[in-house]
Amino acid sequence: MKILDSCPRFRKLPVFAFAMGLACVLGTVWRIQAQENETADQSSEAEQSQQASLLERSRKKLLNQPYRAKIHETITVGGRQVDAEGFFVQGPNLKMRMQIEFEAAGMKARLLQVCDGDIVNTEQQLDDEIRLTRRDVQQILNAATRSGAIGQNRIIVELGVGGVAGLLASLERNMVFTEPTEEVIDGERFQVLEGSWNEQYQAKFKANPLTAKQLPQHLPQKVRIYLDSTLFPRRIRYLKESGEDKILLPLVTLDFNDIAWLSADDLAQQAELFRYEAPEGIFPKEVTNQYIEMLRNGPSGQ
């Protein structure tokens, strides 16, 4: 095995590259969603709709109660479907572990991301080749906070350590949701929210001549969130319009199963999940400074 700074096989396999990018959807779905300040987080309760309040309750619960869940992710791109399986564990104080495996174009792929609260290690593997990066969360938080350029919540979302709660926060800021409806699936009742991009989010694209007339092909038009009785988002489905009739078809579907809320004893028994050891002979690429510059510069610096 060898370290990959820019592996040709990763670059030449567009379906894999797309799937690998979307596999990180838990924390960094479509990077532009994290490119805003925290004004939405500071809005008063009186200004929040019932839908936003529902998402807020779910988000706060996920932030405050550690959990573990299995992940099934289905990605459809270019007429091909990629199914990924894995699990996600959210611990206290930014600790997390996400592991996803799938096949693309006959090649086996694996994505592993681990944060011990201080360091995020991300390992991408395609067959026998590995790409490994490392970033210091606390250093990034401290540098960005001192500069006053952005808030801590946005950094957490951008770094991908906010887990499902970070994803919900991003959707909450960038989408307008319909009134919740109820749907029964396999005998279980869900509250379903459907969202579409708000005017502020769409304005980012209208200002760009390349995307002024139409959103990028990889970007969905709508999202549906299925909240169970515990307010866990058991399914998050991104939808894209297709054909002259503009039928909504799934682009990405995230399903969470076997959800377990973790106690302090559970976390103590699974403490090793938040520790990372690189494969022998593999050395990570340090990207901390790149993230500091990216977060300071915002969209213009991308």
C-alpha cells in the first residue's frame, strides 16, 4: 500500500469519486451549505416556523445525546446506483467515528473518519490504495475564532464532526420546509418534512454565470426528512427533477437503522472507537492549515 496525495485511480473513476464525496454527506454535504455565518442560529423562537422548530428539537437531541446507528446510503448518478453500508457513532465533545464501505465500477472502496475530539483522521481506500489526511480540530477552531471570521458552529459543520446534527443544521439554514405530514412505513409512524432551497441559498448560484439558469447537476432540488417518534431522522432523501414532467427521483438516500442511544457506560466500553491508528507504513497528509485558510476566506477562497 502507498500514500496517495492525488491518486490517478481516484481521479479517473468519476462514479467512485462522486460516491466517495457523497459518502461524506453526514457532515459536509455540498460544501456551499456550510459557507454562511451563524445568523440563522441566533434567530428567536418567535421567528421559527413549526417545521424549523421540529428540526431544531431533533438537532439539539442529537447534539446532546451520544448515539450509534447503522447507515445504508444509496447514490444514483449517471444512470448507475451505488449502495454503501456502514455505521456512525457520535460521542461527546466532537468525538465521532464514521465507517462506510461500497463497490464502484468493480472496485471496493472504504471511507473511515475518526475524531478523538482533537484530531480528525480521514482514510479513503480504493482496493489496495489508501489516501490519508489529518487535521487538528482544536487548532482550526482556535485560529478561526481568534480571527472572528466565522463562528464555531459553522466550523463544526465544515469539518464534518457535527454528524447528523450538523447536517440538519445546514438544511435548516438553507431550506424552506412544508408543513409536516404523517406517513406510516412498515407499521411505524413518521413525521415527514419536505424542503426546497431558500432564496438566500439560490442567490449564491444566480450570482454565478455558470449556474444562473440552472442548479448544478449534482445538486438536488428538494429533500425529505423522515423523523421517528424519538425525533431521529431515520431517512434523509435528496430528490432531483427529471424529464419534461419534472418527476422527483432520488439522488441520494440516507437510511439509519439499529439506532442506540449511548450511556456513559456504553461510551466507556467503546472508547477505542474514537482512537485511530494509521496502517503500517502509511503517513497522513497534514491539511490543518488548508482548512484554516479555507474557512477564513469563505466561498471566494474556494
